[in-house]
Amino acid sequence: MGKVKTKRAFAKRFKLTATGKVKHARSGRRHNLGPKKSKNRKRRLRKPAYLKSGDAIKVLVAFGLK
């Protein structure tokens, strides 16, 4: 049996940490960054976020790890 291929869409959007968590970028940082969104809000959007365990399982399946 051959190797399981990684779903490329998931590989571009998510990264796995050394502890097994699934890291992703926050939404809302593509446009309308002028006076509409506060400085604090834009700073918070810069930081990475981690998926909850239920959603992380779906991503791990797509990576071929579960």
C-alpha cells in the first residue's frame, strides 16, 4: 500500500506544533485595516490561534496522521 498524500489545501492553511496542536492564522486581516479596526484589534489578529480538539482531529485526518 502506498503513502497517504497530504491534502494540499490543509497544508497551506494549518501548521502542526511540536506538541501536536494545530495552529492557524486568524481571520479578518485581509482588508479594511484602516480606521475601521482598532490598533488593539489588529494587534490581536496578528497572533496565531489554535484549533479546538474536535476541529483539530479533522485536520489531522486530512494530514494523514489519524
